[in-house]
Amino acid sequence: MSRTFYVNGDFVPEADAKISVLDRGFLFADAVYEVSTVLDGKLIDNKAHLARLARSLGELKMAPPATDDAIVEAQHKLVELNGVDQGLLYLQVSRGEADRDFAFPSKPVSSLVMFTQTRKLTDSPAAERGIRIVSMPDQRWGRRDIKTVQLLAPSLAKQAAMEAGVDDAWMVEEGKVTEGTSNNAYIVTSDRTIQTRHLGNEILAGITRAAVLKFARESGFTIVEQAFTIEQAQAASEAFVTSASSFVMPVVEVDGIKIGDGVPGPVTQELRRIYIETARERQDL
Ligand code: PDD
């Protein structure tokens, strides 16, 4: 069955989902995006995703393409039209179509595109065995807190990781891990202590990160928000990543060195279980 896409107010078959070659998202990566989880046909933490979208738009002085209510209505319709039970909903806003010029158009009209991917998220073979990571220099720009579609550097890093025979990359700047190619990175340093990089311009403030840290605190874990090195990760008892698409995903090897016993550890498994359980109760829109 062909998917239905949302393009600037219309629900259209995939083959007809098109925007202009003069769209600034295509010419300048002048666009931002969000990825929301769909579980049991419902959007998870969508309010937080839309709040981050509003922040990204504000930081780039880009006009919102529609009201939140209109976006949410379209999101629900798209999930329903595509019959998504588990998967992802991608939403992209660009500064729209204008003749090519580095300066913004005088009267920009933002474009809004949405599509879904059906994917099994809860029963994941990767989560059962854990993923292997290599480190790479972080070659991205200085405002990674804005969720832009400038994804070439992380895409190259992910491709290089896969060509190296592993699953993903952690990016390193000034000797410290920033984050994964499309996720936030964590280590478990000693009994019930979790360390992850502090928020700032260097990383994306993950919606999953906020939820997982909240549950971790409520479950009695100590949270240290401080950047760590690859060596610290290799010496940790566990490591994991979080994102809307992977939830809490164990990392079992970093640059060829096994983490702990080289299998998903109990803290990571507990957090993944709590995250999925509570996500089902957090359908907020
Ligand atoms: N990626 N850091 C980066 C660089 C990301 O691209 C993402 C999300 C995250 C985690 O954010 P969240 O918990 O809000 O999903 C951290 C999405 C899933 C993607 O691009 O597919």
C-alpha cells in the first residue's frame, strides 16, 4: 500500500508528494524537523516535540507553518490514513520557495511536509543484543541545539560506522563525546549513577533524554550532566543512547572495546522497560 504524505495542507499519495526545487530546504538546508514516536497508533511526547519545533523555528526566525492545533490535527489524520500502529512521524518545515539567494526572501511562506514510517520499535533485535559504536570527530556546525535538516555530517558518520562493520558513531569534540549521529549518549559510571553531556549548543536537547532522566531520577539513579571521554565510556559498566526512534538502546562496544560484559546491562534494560511502559501512558495529544 502506498503511503499518504502531507504537503502544505494536502494529503497526497507518495508519488505526488513534491515540493519545488527552489525550496530553501533543498538549496540551503534552511529547514527544521521533528520526529515523533507512534505507539499503539498514538503520538508520544508530541507536545514536547512541537515545543522544540517552535524553539527551532524561533532561533532561525522562521515563521510557523500553521498553528499547533492544525499541525496536531494533520498529524493524527496522517497516522490514521497510513494505519500506523508503531513507527515514526517525520515533520519538516522549511523557509519555503524563493529564487536562489543567500539572504532570506522578503515575504517567506514556510512549507510543511509530513510523512510516516511503520517500524517495529518495541521488539527490537538491536535492543536485545546491543549496538556497537565507533568514535569520529564531530564535524557539525555550532548550533546543534536547533534541529535542522543539515544532516550531512551525521549521515557521513553513520555511513562510515556501517562500512566499519558496526552500528553507529559517537561524535567527539575537544576530547569529549557530544552525542550519537541521531541520539543522545550516556554511560553508567558506577552503581546507579548515569552520566550524560550537559545541554548547550553542542547537542540536541532530546525529548527522550528529558523523559529518561526524569524516570531515572524517580527510580533513585544519580544523574551527572557532564561530558565524558571515549576512555571513560570504555571503562563504564554500561552505556546507552536515547532517541524517539530507538527509545533506550544499549551500547555494548566502543571503538572495539567491550563495555562491561559486552551485553546489555541491567540499568539500561530497566530504563528501556520503564520508558516503554510509561510512554504508553504519556500519549499527550
Ligand atoms: N534524532 N541528538 C541528535 C543529533 C538527534 O538527531 C536526535 C533525534 C537526538 C534525540 O532526540 P529525541 O530524543 O528528541 O528523538 C539527539 C531523530 C530521532 C532522527 O533524526 O531520526
